[in-house]
Amino acid sequence: MPALALLLWTVATLIWWAFAFTPLPSEPPAWLSVARHACFGSADDGLPAPHGWMLLTLGPGSFLLGIVVLWGRQLPSALVRAGRSHAGRVVAVALAAAVAFEGFWVLRKVDAARAIGAWAQTAQDDAALPIDYPRQDALAPDFALVDQHGDRLSLGALRGRPVVLTFVFAHCETLCPLIVERLKQASQEPSGTRVLLVTLDAWRDTPGSLPGIARRWALPPGFHMLSSRDGGEVLTVSTRYGVTSVRDERTGDITHPGLVFLIDADGRLAYTFSNPSAAWVREGLRRLGPMHVRAR
């Protein structure tokens, strides 16, 4: 009984941690997204919130303590007996491999998130946007896509306020979270600014998956994650803005530039940045000036 209890505890703990860190499918059931967010939350770096880490550690820890309290004296001898049988050794090796694999996988995700946070912090110390940085004057190509609220949002409908536009995808673990985090930092001050995040992966970032993506990235009000059921429609938008991308059909990964576009209140494409710091985006928005009432 003690060995069986320890086996069940190990399996349950592996499942619990996998539930917290495994990427959700493109269109997860609503209950799954709500349950994971309620249990673990989401910090700015995409990792569990503080209360989520508490559940991940204190939950299994309390059950393990209960096992030790109930069967502490019997546990060593029970493990020795289990180890003497062929089945017991096979189970022990399988569990050890599973723990090692999942531990390495979680550590990689944590390291990647910390690196993103460090990059975002470093970006705040970058040099200021040059005074003579070229400002463009062409009209920004209009488009309309579906956001995380299920609304069809067009760029033209946002005339009268500055808009930040970039292209990202949810399964990206390096550049995209970094860009989103910088835009969150940069858009805190100018009121009325809208930030449009157009997916580069319409095959997986379907309209049904957008609410989960918005929660995972903790998108604030004014941020819109955009996609369409028609992948060609999304591809047309990125093409019109000159955003080239290459998809690895084997892994699904997408190589793309970190372009960020600042569009002024008149709908003109004012600035184009490549992987800019939050300071550059913030200064670019300041130069665009305040929002105004659209002329009729």
C-alpha cells in the first residue's frame, strides 16, 4: 500500500505539472482554458502566477507529507520489496525517466521566459530614438480581422487615434513574447492607443483560440489579437505590410522579422521599427501626438 500510494502521488504530480505547462491546442475547450487560468494564472512572462507556483509546489508537497505521516515506518521496506521484483524495477525506471524528462522540459520553459524578461528589461536601457529617425507618410493598408472578443475589427475604424501594429504567433517562445511585453510597457502612457497583434500562424491561431492567447499573454485593454478562419486573408495582410515569414512544415515554427509599425491618427504609416525597445515605441507614439476626433 505505501509503495502504491507513492506511485500514484508521482503520476499525479507529473500530470499536474504537465497541465500547467503543456501548450493548449489551437482551439481548446472553454472549460480547459478557464480551469488552467483559474488554477495557475499567468504572469507577464507566460509562466504561472505566484499563486500558481504555490499550487504546483504546496499541493504535491502536502500529499507527500500525508503519505510520510501515514506510512513513514513502512515506506522504506515497501520500496525495497518493490525494487526486488522485475515489475517494480521497470516502473521505477519509467518514473525516473518521466520525472527527468518533464523536469528538463519545464526548466527549458522557465529559462526561456527568464531570458525574455531579461531582454525586455535590457531594452529599457537602450539609446533614445534618434531625432532624425525617418518618418513615413504613406497611408497604411487597411484590413479587417477577427479579435479575441469575436468582433471583426478594421484598421480604418480606428482612425482618430494612434495604432501600433505587429505580427506574431502564439507558439513562438522567443521573439513574439518579447515584442508583446515591450508593447505592453510602451503603451501604458499614451491614452487611446490601440495595439493590433496579427497572427502569422492562422492555421493554429484560429479565432476560437484567440481568447486563450490573450489570457496567456495577459493582454491589457486596447490590445487586439487578430486572426481569421481564412488563412489567405491573414497572409494578405502580412504581405501588404512587407512582413515575410518562412514556416517549417515539420515543426510548425515560423521565422519572421520583428517589425513594429506605428500608424498615426490619420491612418498614415508613420514609423517602421525592427525589434524596437519599449523606449523607442513610447517615443514614437509621443511624436505622433494625441488622438483627435476624426474629420467627417
